[in-house]
Amino acid sequence: MLKIKKLTVQYGPLPALYEVSLEIVRGEIVSLLGPNGAGKTTLLLTLSGILKTTEGRIIFEGEDITNLNPHQIVSRGIGHVPQGRHIFPTLSVMDNLMLGAYLHRNEKNEIKKDLEWIYQLLPVLKERTHQRAGTLSGGEQQMLSIGRAMMGRPKLLLLDEPSLGLAPRLTDEIFATFREMNRKGLTLFIVEQEIHLSLSISKRGYILINGRFIKEGSASSLMESRELRISLGGDDRQPEEDEKALS
């Protein structure tokens, strides 16, 4: 579904991403892991057309979408739930959702079906339909941000730190929703600091450090990898060495 080929993105003289390449297959959930400042958000913003590439190509469903504008990216079927939610706080829940459907605004019957599905996935949004978005709790605002992206009918959904600032119960609830969305055919690419939770629903993952991928593999192999421990600020000792250190 998605191929990134030797992608480089620069802020000033230094690259934030350097010759990054990856593939995502339709129907997968893929995790993007790494410490703060590694370039994870930069990659998602570039895929969304908000940041422009210096070198490299982005291919989506066989089409070169490198450096297309954000609305063109959305129309191809890539949705983005940004870090920090970025809802419109003075508008109602319904108005926020309808903004997500802007590209399909003339398809009234289809929009109604989209709303019904989102209300099934995220029933709290139906309860809060006419409430101002800024008065929602943090978890409800995150669900609204997800629902708004879904109103664009994405084939691939980019999620940037969806658990940030949420209580564990709400985090589990949102990740259960991701599983259900994936079962319905949606492909997910997740940036998440809750490493174990993200990998628990993912098929594969990539570890990004200083703008470069240092490892990719199955979720189970990454969970046990030395590279993941190092990327999260641990040391590179093997588990048996850790046991010796504690004895």
C-alpha cells in the first residue's frame, strides 16, 4: 500500500530524516518506535504533505504522492490524527466531524452512513454531538480527533501518540477501537510511546533514532530486541546479564 524510498527531510542545514525507507502492506498495523526527537512526527507530517521532502519518494497505492498538498493526500485516502489532537474547541462535536467530511460534503447519504459507523466505534461522540469540543475531556477529544479523521474515509490512518495524556483505562479503550477499525479493513501506522501496548496490536514495527531506521521486524522480535532497549534509554546488556547485575 505504502512505499517510502530513501526519504530525506531537512530543517535548515541538518536532516531530520535521512534516507528512510519502509513498506506498509494493506491491512497491517505497523508501529513506529523511538525516543523523543527521533523524527517520528516529522515522518508522519511528511506523509501528510504538511512537510516537504528534500530527497526520496513516497508511493501510495502505486501513485507517486511526493510533496502533494495535504488536501490532495487526504483525497488519496491517507488520514492523520495529529499529536495534541488539534480539534476546533469552539465548534460542536458534530461540526468537527463534518469538517473531516469536507471532501465528501455533497454525499449526504454516505456521510450519514459514515457517522453511524463512527458512533458505533466511538459512542461517546454520539452522546456529545451538540457539545462544544473544547468542553470534552482529554480522552473524548482524542476520540473526536480520531472520528474526524475517519470522516475523510481513509484507507491508511496515521496516528501520532494517541495515548498521550490519557488515563490507562481510556488508552486501553482507544487501542481496542484501533483493533476493531483494523478488523474492518483499515490500515494503521502508529507512533506511540506506550511501546508494549502499540506492539501488542501491531504486526510489524520500525525503530527510528536520529532520523534513521536502526531496526525493523515483527512485533514480537522488536519487543525482545536490544535495539529497542537502547532506543528507550536502556543499556545493551542481555537479560541474563541484567539478572547477574541484580544478584
